[in-house]
Amino acid sequence: MHLDLSFLKELGINDNNSGVYNGNWLKSQNAPEIEVTTPINGKTIASVYQATLDEYESVITEAQKAFKLWRNIPAPKRGEIVRLIGNELRKYKSLLGKLVTLEMGKILPEGEGEVQEMIDIADFAVGLSRQLYGLTIASEREKHRMYEQWHPLGTVAVITAFNFPVAVWSWNALIAAVCGDVIIWKPSSETPLTAIAVQNIVDKVVKEQGLPGGIFNLIIGPGSTVGQRMLEDRRIPLVSFTGSIPMGKLVAEHVGRRLGKTILELGGNNAIIITGNANLDMALRAVLFSAVGTTGQRCTTTRRLIIHESIYDIFLERLINAYKQVTIGNPLENGTLMGPLVKKSAVEDMMHALEELKKAGGRILYGGELLEGEEYQSGCYVTPCIAEAKIEYDIVRHETFAPILYVMKYTDLDQALAIQNDVPQGLSSSIFSTSMLEVEQFLGPDGSDCGIANVNIGTSGAEIGGAFGGEKDTGGGRESGSDAWKAYMRRQTVTINWGSSLPLAQGIKFGD
Ligand code: NAD
């Protein structure tokens, strides 16, 4: 399958690219290279020189220099820079979306949707830049004023996963930027080109505005060297990490050891409950998008379907029919609904999970095969799978990052909720029901234990206005909307005595 790669030049992507930016692209020719391939046909797109630890130092140095200036620029003026970045992203939406598709394999509408998410968060951050509010607090002492204010934190490391190669950066970086922080981005080594393209877009704005390059930095390099160094580096007060649970635990351990802050956005194991009172047409469409979209590689992908016994057979029959209609192939082509998995090892993980499922007593109802032939030459194309399973199976409690949907039957809602919550992860959850009583039970304190609880919507496709993240092994972090910005700033409680005596709090008398 031939792919036209000429558009890469317009994004500033060459055959060989530097992977380190600190205001300038560093020429790290001695460093090991990453050959970037596309899962669409398995061929090489370009290569990237990875950062050395010396280059890491020069990135940190420039970032710290830039912070001294950036933190003193009024927040609404920082917002203006983010507004210009948002405008630039608008211009590059279709090209950048296409590169997302090329590099990680999600279909083009989803690639472009991801860039739209960056634009949306830029708009949100611009508004936020005038709303970094602190509280005024009633003091118990006469002629005293108490309030809290928020200051920039410093250098924020943003370590991102392959599956949202640009949106997750924007959730963090554009919010952190209006908060007055400087950012060092370490993207996934699976998706370095999208990161370089974004950096080029940002670089243009920063240079045009005469700002130091060290506000937005990029460092592409192995997690085990450069990533690890970031975790241990006391000059980085906050590490925002998006990735798998095992890696997130490592991040928490290393950053925690030096009492640094983390935002952890880790794996999910998301369920939809479909009750006997559900609108089945809506439920069907939602399950299809949430389970098959992005080839099952969203942190919010629906991995478990908990269906009421009264509609179990009829719903599954309709779902299997819908799965049969899913067009699988080149994600750049119109009409394709499911592209490849990101790499061959992801296919192996999927096949391994299905073997484990069968060993445990589960049954494949549809799909789960590797596709072969010229069109699928990369070896990354599979059919999405529906499998009957029980919550007790070990494999069902793990996140397999592939389109496998485990289905289970329930009798009453207490049981459905127990099944839903009985996994280590706690990211996203949904119920399909038209019964107010069922919906309220799902949303109540003994309902869903997840960070996201949706009603008559699938588990994936969150809007940027809400705080995004999950509980338990998902890590507890929150990003994007609502008051998630507070994690990127330091809170300072201020008490001013404008009187001429010195009363102590709690009425303590000391030497009076
Ligand atoms: P991953 O854990 O393999 O990699 C994530 C990042 O960690 C990459 O940038 C990688 O280079 C880096 N890394 C590796 N070793 C490191 C080290 N020693 N120190 C520091 N960084 C290191 O994850 P992935 O396969 O890229 O992404 C898929 C996972 O991410 C899934 O589990 C998915 O659920 C999760 N995810 C979660 C969210 C969320 O918001 N909760 C969003 C997207 C993806």
C-alpha cells in the first residue's frame, strides 16, 4: 500500500529530525535514532535523533531561565500567547490530524478530532487566564485580612502516551502555560513526529512574540534514561504522567521519593451497564463507538458490557451484527471505521488476552482474528472482538489495550454495580437507562466508583470542560477542565495585619 508522505514537509518533518528542543532544535546526531514506522503499512516514515543526558541538562537550563521571565508576565498576557497557539493549530488542523493518523493509526476523523480538542483546550485556557481565582477568607482577628493566591509552580514535565499523541500534551501544557509554568514534554517514542510537528507550530508563535524558546520544550528519548532522569530531578516540581498503570506506579514511586507532585492519568477498565429500561438503539451506537473507536486504544474504551438478563440475547445479537459492519483498513481512507493497532506487539497482547480468556472458560462470540493480505501487510489489523466472560477471570480485571469487549449478564442493579466496581481501575463508567431510579442509584455514593460517570452516553469521548481522570489504579489525577488548573500552581495563604496590635490566633496570650 503506497502512502503519499509529501504533506510532512508542511509540518516541518524531514527524513531525519532532531528530537530535542529548548528554544532551538539541538543537533544530537550521536544519539541513538528512532525509526518511525506507520502501522498503516509498516513502512518507515522518518527518523528522530533521541536526546542524550547532556542535552537533557541544556533543556532544563533553558526552561529554568524562561520560567524567571514567564512567571512575571501577567496571566491574561500568557493567555494571549495560548490564543495565538490555538489560532495556529486551527490552520494546521487537517495536516496535524493526518499525521496523528499516519503515526498511530486512528481514523482520520478521530485524528482531526484530537487536534480540535487541542483548539478547544486553548480556548478554555485563554478564558482561564483571567480566572485563576483565589478565595477571600474571614479572619478571626480584628483588622486582619486573609486570602489565598495562586503562583506559578515552575518546570512541569509532561510525559504522554501514544494513543492521544497531541491532545494530552495540550491538556497539560496549555493550562500549565497560562498558570505561568514552563513545560518539558516527553512524548511516547511511538509518536515522536506529531510531537515535533506541534513543537514547530508552537515555536513559530513563541518566536514571533519575541519570547524565550524555553517556555515550551521537547525531549524525545528513551523512558528508561531521559524519562527516568525527569522523575528523579528535583528541579521539576510536577510530573504529569499519562500511560499504563505499571509505569504510573514507577512514576509515583520515584517522584514521591523526592516529595515531588504528580498528576497520574493511567489505565482504565471501563464498563457500560445496559438495563432493561435502556433505549437499545442509542445503547448500540454508543457501545460500538466506545468499544471499537480508536481500535480499542482509548483509556476510556468500553472493555466490559454488563447487560440485564431480559435484553441480553437480543442486544448481543444486534451488537454482533453491528460489529460485522465495521469497515477495517487504511485509516486515512473515507469510510474506514477501524484502523490498525499501533504495533505488532499490541496484536500479540490482544491474542494473548484471548488465549487467557479461553483458558479461564470464556467464549469468543465474534472477531478476535488477525487480518492478512496485501491491505493488512503491517500485521497490525485485527477484527474487533466480543467475548462472553466473568468478572472473576483475571484477564477481565486487566486493561488489554485492544478492541476486546467482555460481556456479562446481570439480574439486579446492585449486582451490576458490584461487577462494574470490582476491578482495580476506576476511570470511566456509563449506564443506559430511562429509569430515574436506576440512574440515580448509579450516580449515588454507592453507585459507580469512577472519576467519570455517564448516563445514556458511552464511556469515551469526554468534553474538555470537565476535569478528566479516574480513581483507584487509574491514579487519581485530574486534567483539562473545571479546576484541574490548581494542580499546576502553588497555593499561598496570605494573612495581613493592618491594625496596630498583634493578636494571636486561637486567642493565645503570649507574654502580654
Ligand atoms: P506506557 O506506559 O507504555 O508509556 C507512557 C509514557 O511513559 C511514554 O512516554 C513512555 O516513553 C514513558 N516511559 C517509559 N518508561 C519510562 C520511565 N522509566 N520513566 C518515565 N517515563 C517512561 O503507555 P502507552 O502504551 O504509551 O499508553 C497506553 C496507556 O496509557 C494505557 O494504559 C492507557 O489507558 C493509558 N492512558 C491513560 C489516559 C488517561 O487519561 N487516564 C490517557 C491516555 C492513555
